[in-house]
Amino acid sequence: MSDSPRYRFAPSPTGFFHVGGARTALYNWALALRTGGTFVLRIEDTDESRNSPEWTQGIIDALSWLGIDSQSPRFEGPYFQSQNAELHIAAAMKLHAAGKAYWCDLTADQIQERAKTSGKQGYDGYSRDRGLAGGPGHVLRFRVPEGATIVSDLVRGEVEFANDTIEDFVLLRSNGSPMFLLANVVDDIEMRITHVVRAEEHLPNTPKQQMLWEALGATPPIWAHVPVLVNEQRKKLSKRRDKVALEQYREEGILPNAMINYLMTLGWAPAGDTEIVHWSSMVEEFRLEDVNHSPAFFDIKKLSSFNGDYIRAMSLDEFIQAASPVLASTEAWPADRFSAGVFVQAAPLVQTRVVTLSEIPAMVDFLFLENPAIDDDAWNKTMSADFARTVLADFTAAIASAEWNHDSLKGILETWTEANGLKLGKTQAPIRVAITGRTVGPPLFESLEILGREETIRRLTAGIARLG
Ligand code: GLU
């Protein structure tokens, strides 16, 4: 066997796929690709009360959306932790046989009682030398050795933990089931993992896990704990408070490439003066040693701006393709009124003006609705101008026989505007509202050109009538 690096991503399927998990997965994937190593996917599904197959499927779909290709020779898995329970128990028994673990029958209350008396927090190793056998109500505890544990972490440097601050932790619960710490290490050993790259919240577990690797006779992996993601208030992203589900961003029209690029820059920056870089350069350049250890701000505005850049970088065909699922699933207009041919004409106007795909329907709905709803504020604001009625009437009359293209339509309004000593920005507004119902949208004259003479005149006439 070659000794190329083996990375892994080990999510628990207990909820929506978190953007933090997505970043961890991408870091591991980029490293596996660059080093000719392997990315192992292990689903840590041992918490039966919180798991569901639906969340597992969510993980698999999300990884594929992020370009983590399960068909690639660099990809291995998915493995399911719950299928390895026997291995976990066997490892615990091996530690017991070697005197590195022991049974304990103290209840949580008894442990607390002893801690109160001694004034020292946590479990005090009471059963270390009692030689108890396993049995109902007995947990198996790891005998933490004396000394210190030095965790050498590629992101955080060397972190030293005094072993006497670590209690003899539980490996097997009193019902015989393995604890997460044990299962996670035994699987990593079994899967010959060489690099554990994961979220910073697991750092406190690491000295315990490193002791387990050593006690099981294995060489501990290279550790790297990547910084937490925080919100605008610099609080850790939480699913209760913040928008953390990758799925949600996907539904809102964030493009996978923009998301991938943005996630990679949370704690790391590519060389050069732009952060917008192709995936292949990120794979080439990404090094754990360059990952920052301070918390990374998950800035939704910045993500949107990345997305806008990615949208503008698409060819028109790519943009039309990316937009089609959004157009097909929107409720902005009745399905039978949509015309792909009309959208193709409008697409260049829209592509430069949206930052997410989900903004597209509101930009083009006036082309597909018989009578677009007119926003009251927009109406009141624009139609209160003293020239509103005249500009609508004169423009309607003038375009009846005009050449039908945006230059000619613009010329007509420009002439009228100059003659009346006004500004085009002002005189366009009532026309736009009468046509689209809104004060903002794609360029007006191009929009009219696409909408067509007859429909333009019909809406302007309706606008005049509404003015009374
Ligand atoms: N299953 C753990 C989690 O989802 C990951 C543990 C690890 O990466 O070691 O947080």
C-alpha cells in the first residue's frame, strides 16, 4: 500500500448540513486532491435519537453540490460508524486487558458527592484500583496516564495539556455502548487516517483522543483544528440564530462555485490581490499551515458579492442554464405565461444586475404577467410629479409609430425631457412604474423593446386611465 495521506470528513447526520461542515469538507477535499491522497466520508450515526436517513442524504447531496465527487478515485465511503460498534467495543476490551481501562460503578450523584467533599471537580479515579468486573451499571473508564499531552496542531501550533486536568473519561457507557470519543478514534485508526482536519470545537477532545491512539498502539494523526465561524456580532454561528444551512443558500440561488470559493476563504486567503479564484488554484495553493486561527466571520453580504461576481463571469448561455431551474420553479407568474424565448432576450439585461439567481423572477416578471401588480409606494412617489400625466400621454402617442428599438424609444423620451427642461432619470420613472409596477428593474428602453409595442401602449394607457 502507498502511504499517501488519508483525510476524512466525519459529519453527524443530526440536522441540516451546516456551512461550517461544508468548509471542513472542502478543506479536506482540496488537500486530498493536491496530495494525491484520499478523502474518506464517514457518517457518524451513533446517536440514534438524533439521526435520520434524511440528514444523511442531505450530507451526500450537499457534498456533491460542492463538487466533492463520490465517483472520484480520491473519494472513499461513505462508511457508517454505527456499523463498527463491535470494533469499538473490542478496542475498549483490549484497553481493559492491558490495564489501560477499568470498570467503575459510581453513579453521577456519588461522583458529585465525592467531588464536593474533596473540593476537586470531576471524577477522581475512585475505581482505578478496585478491580471491578464489568456488569450492569458499570462504565468502562480510560486510565489517563501521568504527565502531559502535547497536541501538535497545524493551525494552532503546539498545545500542551497537563494530564492531571483530564479525568479518567468514559469509553463504554453502563449499557455497554461506546462513547463518541472512542468510536471516533477507533474508526480513524481502522480507516488508516493520517490527517484529522476538523472544527475547532473538537480541540478539547484532542488530548484524550491522542492518548487513545497511543494506548491502542497507533501513531496519532496530524491534527488541524480550523477556526469557528461567527456572525456579525462575533457570536458562534448557531442554527437557532443564524442562517447556517447550506441548503438554504442553494435554494436562494447562490451558485456552488461562489459558495465553494467563499467557504475556502473563511480562515484562509489565496495569494494575490483577489479572493475570487478558480478552484484548481485553491487546490494548488491551500495549506493548513496558512489557516488563521482567529474566528472567521461568515459574512452573507460578502458571499452575495462573490456570487454576483460569479454570475457576471458566466457566459450568457451558462447564465440562462443556471437561471432555468429558478424560472421553472418560481410562483412569480403562472407557468403557462412563461416564454423561454422572451427570457433569452432579457437575460443579458438581468445577468449584470443580480447577485443571486433568486432575484431574477422579480426582475423579469413584468414580461410574463398580464397585469403586473403596481406597488402603491412606487405609484404614489412617481405619479405625484406634475409632469407624470403629460409624459405618459405624450410618450404613448409618440411611440405608436416609432421605430421599435431601444435607441429610438430612448431618443423620443430624451427629446421630450429636454424640451421640458427635465432629467431623463425623472421622466423615465412614471413610465417604468406604469409598465412594471416597480421603480427599479432592468434598463427601461431595452425592456420596452422586448415587451413590444402593443403591450407597452396598453399598459401606458391603463396607467393614464388610473391617474384619472
Ligand atoms: N462527528 C463529529 C461532528 O460532526 C466530527 C468529529 C470529528 O471530525 O472528529 O462534529
